Amino acid sequence: MCKLATLNGECQSLSDSPCIGWCTSRQFGDDRCKGCGRLESEIQQWNEYTIIEKKLINIRNAGDGYSIRQVVPIGWRPNINGITPSIKNK
């Protein structure tokens, strides 16, 4: 991947991070991100996975209906109306 593509956030491979910038796992504590479909542990350990493992995770998430960057149109953003924070009342 060229450096300019990396800086622009463009995907060149199915093994690239599927993050679309709407991480509900990090922001709201969801077990599985509603943006890309990765589990919290997969997000934390992403750079430790092999290329094959990353591709398999991305294929699984795309198959489950999550919007990974590799399979959505350029400029597409998720509908934020479907994302609600997990806030517990005391």
C-alpha cells in the first residue's frame, strides 16, 4: 500500500483494519462494535493477528452484515440513528 493511500485511510487489502470510525465498543462499552463488527479483544489485538486471521475476521464480520471499509462504497457512513449508547442508570 502506498503511503498516501494509508494517510487517506484507503483500504488496499482485505487484511486492513475494518474500522469505519464509529467504534461503539470503545465509546459505549459494547462487546462487539456496531461499526465494524470486531470484538473488543479483536480490536485490542489487531496488530498481533496474522494476515490470514485478519482476513477471516473481516469476512466473518461482512457476512454478519457489518459495514467493514473493504466492502462499502467510498464516502458511505453508518446511520447513527441505529447506534445507542449503553448507559446504565444508578
